[in-house]
Amino acid sequence: MKKIIECEDSEGLVSLLGEVITLFCMNYIYTGKLVGVNDTCVKLEKASVVYETGPLNDGGAWKDAQSLPGYWYVATPTIESFGKLK
């Protein structure tokens, strides 16, 4: 598992380490602080699963997001898109 380090010229998920991100996956939307990335999964801290978004241009003010316990891992093959909403 990769940890937060200073990187130059990184792209993709690695470039977002340490940031609060949103992952749009095959079945669910997850949000949380990205603290780890490897070839098979990403690790989120203070993660939530989003059941209802509300307007996406509200900067991540979710209409219905449920907190997940502890760290949460999401399999990278399920991720369709990702980014920061704030």
C-alpha cells in the first residue's frame, strides 16, 4: 500500500493522496480522505457511502451519505471515475 509522500508529476489517484475525494463506482459512490493506493485497491479514511448526491456543484454537500466504520477499501476495477468536488 502506498502512503502519503511528496511526489512530482504524478497523475491519477496517486496525485490525490491526502485529499478528500469522491469515487464513482459500478454500484455505489464513496467519498473520504485518500490515504493509500496500490494495484488492486484504494484506502479511504473517514469514508462514507453516498446514497443520494443532491446537486454535484454544491461541493460535496451530500443529500444522503452514511459513514463507514474505520478505514474503507475500494477495489480499483470497480472505479469508473474519481476526483475532488471541493
